[in-house]
Amino acid sequence: MRKILIFIVLIPLIFTSCGPDLQHSKKGDAEEILRDVLSCFQITDGYVYSTRPLSEYPLSDALLARMFPERGDTEDLFCVNSAAVYFSRRFCENEMIVFELFDISGRDKIVSLLQKRARKKENAVVLSDGVYVYLICTDQNEEISRYLKP
């Protein structure tokens, strides 16, 4: 009887330990990811604008409209759960954008939107990984891209 009881208790334990680690499947919100990248690559000469409540520099609709000036571009942002943008204080094109989407259904629209912005810059790349979409425009694009893509 005791062996059967132990067996019954172990079955759910075995099946849950073989599945994906749901606790680690989410990287965090857009600002967490962006600040992690900035600290790892020692990029400290700019500002981070975020959609987080009570953010030091809020990512406002007006700023988004300036970033994506073509008519209707900001309407595609309905699928964004959180967003964070880094702009350098120096007079250069250094910029990073991180969008966390609600799900992957809107990823193609957001990738297209960021590619439009990337074409206006000299050295920008656009990446996507699950529900995250990134625009990276720095002198460390390759290293940051490898860091973001496990």
C-alpha cells in the first residue's frame, strides 16, 4: 500500500518536472530587459523612456508619434504590453527599443514598424524573440543581438 501511495505522489512530480520551466520562460517587461542590456554593455550616456507606471521618463503618445510619424503607424502598437526606449544624450544615432507584446499575433506588424524606423538609421538591426521585438542601433549591435537571442 505504501509503495502505491508513493508511486501516485511521484507521477505528477515527474510530469511537472519534465515540462517547460514556466517561471523562467518570461524574461521580464521591456524596461527590465532594456536596463539589463544597458548595464551589461555599460551604456550609461542616455535616457530610458518607459510605459511603466511612475516611470522617471514616461514613454508618451506624443513621443511615440514623433518616433513613428507616418499616419497610422502608432495604431499598430495596440498589441504592445510594455515598451522601453533608450536615446543617447550625445548627438548620435544610438537608440534601442524593446517592445513586449501580449502575444505573437501582432509580431509581424511591430517588426515591420521597427524596420521602417531602422531604414532611417545607418546602423540599425531589428530582432524578434517570442513576444519581444527589438531595434538596436549602437556600435555593439552584434554583441547585443547575441546577448538577447539565447
